[in-house]
Amino acid sequence: MPSSFDPPTVAALLDGNPAGVAVLDANLRYTYVNPALERLNGLRAGAHLGHTFSEVLPELRGQAAVLRGVLRDGEPREQTISGRTWAASSAEPRFWRATYHRLETGGDVCGLMVIVVEISDVARQRVELEEARGHVALLSTAAVRIGTTLDMDTTCRELAEFVVPAFADVAAVDVFPPEVGHPVRRAEDGVLRLRRAALRGEGPLDEQVQRFGHPGEYVDFAADSAVTRCLAENEPVLDDWKDHQRGRSAFTSERITASQALGLRQALVVPLTARGRQLGTLSLVRAEGSPAFTDQDVVVAREVAGRAAVDLDHARRYDHEHSIARELQGSLLSEPRGPHPHVEIATRYLPADRGVLVGGDWFDVVPLKDGRHLKAMGDVMGHGVEAAVAMSHYRSLLRLLAGDDLPPHRILEQLDEMVERSGLDRAATCLLAVVDRFGGVCEVASAGHLPPVFIDPGEAGARIVPVESGPPLGTGFGGYRTTSVPCGPGTVLFMYTDGLVERRGEDIDVSVERLASLTLPRTGTLEDLLDRVVDRFGGDAEDDIAVLASRIREGPPVLRRPDPT
């Protein structure tokens, strides 16, 4: 129950309950009473609201200490109490069975729910009390059990598992197709196509109902189906399959007949709607032997669906942004062409788990004059679409500057100034390396990036070359330096982003030092090297990984083109 109550929802849920129900705030002041409690206390709702428990019922003020105990430790209390209220009664004193539950939202205590029945017909009152307590417990735990991640399918599965078997024998969650990604084949006219995100049955039904569409498959619904009508009206639809032949299309009738063969007899379909947007439906089905859905069940189901829809909308928005960023980044990280037949290039990009927003890792290779080539490895700070767009901006500026034939530190300086002037609010680390295949040297400059690794042919280990690192790009501070490193034919230059080595609780220098164990035989390929790197270091990564390996092919010496000057 949320801290700010929606009066129509609360009234629809609790007004018709035969048990007396009150909602108290954290100061034990009444914020709601249902008609049954008005009759028990002999006072109209207006005489309760805004007043404390003790002010309204002085005869029962001793219960205030019990209520405060429930607020304090969250443990429900159930007590038999006696006393007098303002209602006229021939029984003196009167006896009640009261249950107190703490209400929380977002981890914060917001008040109490009090459920009271007068002890007369004990068996009947016990059933009413248990039913009321069951609905309260169902709603109280929904926020904890549903929406534990930002993955839409996981949230749908949690919703289906939450309502089975507590509220239904079978539950299905169907959602509209995603807006980004592969297009969905269009359904026939008059047919609604939804994606089955979750399906759960109680016991043997779990396997039997899979014939109606496994999670991940698309399911078609006729115009007269309960799902289609529910979405058209944006209201719950109660579908009793006893007389399903009347007015049903063959499409819908066949599905109902198959359901009846499994002993399913009644369906309640409620819309999943958040912020005025329809996301799909929750279908609840009860089998022979289970009680029929009541009006109060409909209200409870709609409340559960409404809460789950908010979580689904968060997941949908995340998935939408994640997909856009992934497609943008994938298009920008297409395999770069080798700058020259004598230069080998291999790259890998490994996105983090779905639970992590796409980052701004990028790499590029740009051919230069006189057989030289520029290699870049960068990491834009932050995640999501903004990081992917910023990555594109950085790479475009770098390609523009690369044509000016500047040393690496001068390229970084100009790139830093251009980014600052552009107003781009995304800093980035960057490592630049200009390899001269004729001179056997590699010039390296760093803007806050991790150092490069050089793997010499036939050597037992790799060289992690310390490079003087300036501030990240986009800060406007400048101050970059170029370091010259021997890099002859066969030597591999290995560049990477921090996702490859950075691990929680470990110093980054220790993480980088592990790369010194990298080796590559003279006959080994760069693809083999990257496969081993990914297998060894990429398994428990918490961030995106980008790696690039390059080398000049070994062969007969090639004469440098004479300088025309």
C-alpha cells in the first residue's frame, strides 16, 4: 500500500470488505476507515479521519502501545480484545479479533493497516479475516517480489510467479513488441499480435499450458478474445468459459476448448498500464476446484497489475535506450580496415551484461603518410545513448585532426581544445599510437588512459610501457607528452579499455601488471591472441571491453619513399 493513497483504489479494494479495516499513518492517526468499521465503532468516517486511535476509542487506548510495537519492529500482531465502542450493543463488553500490519513503501514505514472482526459467528468471521489478510499480504509483498531488475522479461516472469498459486492456477504476461530491434511480422487484419513474456502454471499445469505459447514466442489474439477486449477498453475482462460457443470466432473458440480440456474454466485479464501507456496484459486463469473470481479479486488483480506495470515501464525505457545505444555503438565499432597490406589489425568489442548500460568504448585505425598509421583506443565516461553519441563525436574529430600529420601529443591537445569549445559534456580517456613501419618506432601519447602493451616476437613476456599520462579529453587542461617506443616488424601493439583489467577491490596497477604475461609465437595470429585474452580476462568483467592488436608483418626491408624536399 503506497504512502500516498489513491482514494478510489482504496475504496474499491476495501469498502466492500465485511471485516472492519482502517489505515493509520505513522502517528496512529486515521487516514481511512471502511463502512464495516464505521458500523463497528458507531462513528462515521469523518469522525475518525485525522484523529488518533486513542482519541476515537478511549476505551481501547491500551492498544496504542501494541500498534507502536508493530510500527517499530514490523512484526504483525493478532489479538483478541474487548471493550466498548460508540455503537449501541446489547453485548457488554464486546469482543473483537484484531490484526495489525505495518505498511511500507520504498523501504520507508508509512503507517499501519488494522483489520477487525467482531466475534460472533466464529467460522464465518475467520474466513473473512483470512481473506482480508491474504489480500493485504499479497499487495504488501508485490513491491518486494516484482521489479528486482531492469530486465523486462525478468519482471514479467516475477509477476507470473508472484500470482501463481496465490491468486491463480495459471498466469500469462503478454506485452507489445519492442520498438527497437528486429521488426515483427505483421499480423492479419483484425488480429492482435503480442509477445508472450512469461507463462506459469501450478504443478502439472506448468508443462501442459506451454502449448499456448512459450515465453519469447508471439501469440495472436482474435478481436473477440478477452485479451483484445481488455486492451480495447483498458479495463479488466472476466471471461467465463462455460458457454464459450456463443458469439465466439472459431479462432477464440478453439483456444478456449483446449483450455477447458486442461480443466481451466475462468480467466481474468487485466491491463498493464503505466503513465497512460498500455504495455500488455496479465491473464489470470482458475481451474476446476478453485473458487470463481469475485469483485474484490478483480480489484486486487488490477492493483497488482498496476504496480507491476510501473516496474515494466522502467524496464521498457531502459531496454529502449540500451538497444539504441548498442546499435549506435555497434555501427561505429565496425571492424577497421588495415591501413596497409603490411599491417595486421585485429579487434574485439565485448558488451557488458544486459544489466549494465552500454558504455562509450571505441577504437579506430587511420592510415597516414609515408607508411605510418594512427591507432586510437578511447573510453567516454558514462553510459547510455549520450555516451555512444559522444563516442561518435570524439572519433569524427580525431579523424579530422589525423590528416594534419601531427605528433600524438599535438593531436590530443587540439582534440581537447575542440571538445571543450564544442560544449560536449562528456570527458574521455584516449591512447594514441603512431606506428612508423619503416623506422621501427611507435610514438605514444595518453590522455588519462591505461598504458599500452608491446609483445615482441619470440619473447617470453610482454612489455607494459609507462607513458606519461595527461588529463582526460574535454577538460581543457592539456599537458600531453609523446613517448617513443621501439616497435619493429613482428612486434604486437596491444591496446585496451579498463573493462578488460579493472576488478572491484583490486588496485588498477596490479590488474594491469597481469598483462605482462601475454605472449605470441612468431607463427601465432592476432585473432588467436585476442581469443586467449578474452577467455582469460573477460569472464568476470563488469564493464564493456574493447581491445585492439596490431603488428607490422615481418618480411624483406622496404625502402622509405624519398622526401621530395
